Amino acid sequence: MSAIETVRAFLLASATLLPGLSRAQVSTVTDSEMERARRSQPTVSEADIRRAQESNRMPSDAELRQTAPVAGPRIDALPKPLTDAPLDLRALAQGFDATVGRAAFKTALGPRMLVFVSFSMPREALSRLVDQAAQSGATLVLRGLVDSSLTATVARVHQLIGERRVAVEIDPQAFERYGVTHVPTFVLVRDGAQASACVSGVCVPGDGFAKVAGDVSLDYALSFFRHSAPALTRDADQITDRLQRRAR
């Protein structure tokens, strides 16, 4: 049986299985139509296959060895900060260490004063807090990077603190750890407070810290802690002594 006869037999058999398709409709496919369909199909010969292989051949090992190696990236050509002033990234990196728990699991040596701030705050208020943080040894805590750029963040921090020696941390988890929802927020962490693992990452016991939020001075926050959290009076007094001693 020829190919044309095979196709016709298949179509005739299908007429009994496909509703709406009659033998009369199947028999309308003539030999000439089948032949035209066959001639219209492209024919790939062995010569065609050889020509395709020759025009798209794989390079030999010798040719690959003669090819010049691809140059590596120019590390020295990476973008550099616009400012030439030396910038200390260590304080900023401390915030990232706390995020993964390396620094947060350590027992604090002495009480810690954390001041949660944002660059959205008025510059005058930020500058005042920087002054008091430099005098008391408090740490400024930012939630994240400026424009998602570490370089831009370092430039903004350097522009804000100038020559004052102030510790700055970028620690978004600290906002969750101490329940900070507004800035500025002042958090006094008790001497010896031990951080531990919890569902949200790293937690500090509720009796290990006290906090107050509002556009107030560090002096006011310390006074508030002495009255509202008597267990932290000694810790508040130590921070106050630093603040008053360096302010003289």
C-alpha cells in the first residue's frame, strides 16, 4: 500500500469515529492534492546536513588555545565615594553583625544607651542627639541604608557627625527587638543584660531594658528612666555621669 493509500484508509476509518465527518467528505481528498502536499514539504538531503555542519562547526582545541583570554573585571575601576575624607565603616558594620547574632549574643559590658534615629528627622534635632551621643557614649541606630546604598549612607553619616566620635549602627532587627515604632526612641539596656534566641531572631528580656519615645533630650530620657524603671537607676546614673563629665 502506498503512502497516499495509507493516509486515505486512515481518514476513511476516522469517519466512523469522528461525529460529523462523512465518507463523502473524506473522499474529496484526491491523489493530485495529496501529491501537491507532498511536493510542498521541504526535503533535507545529506548535502544540506553536511553544509550546515561545516558552516557551524565547533572550534578545535588548537583554535581555542589561540583565542585571547577574556579580561577579568577591573577592581581598581569601581566607583569611588565623592568625598576623600576617611570614613570608618566599622561602626556601621556592627549593625550587620547584630543582624546575624554574632554581636547580639554577647553580654553587654556596662549599660548601653541606644538612640534610634532616622535621616527623616529635622537636622537640628539629629545634630543635638549626635552631640549628646558623643558625650555619653550612646549609639545611634538606623533602620536601613540611604537609597539602598552603603556609600550614600556613609556619606550622610559622615556629613552629620563630622569630627565627633559617635558609634552608628545599621540594625533593622533592633527596631523589632525593642519594639521601636517612632523616632527618636531612647533605649537603656541594663548592665549585663543577656540576649538570647527567640522567634523573631534575638531578644532581650523585658526587665533588661527600658525605653521612651519622643522629641526629647538625652538628659530627659535618663531622668524618665530613673523614675519609671527604678531597677535601672544605677545604669541611668552611669550614663548621666558620662554625659555630665564630658559636657564640662
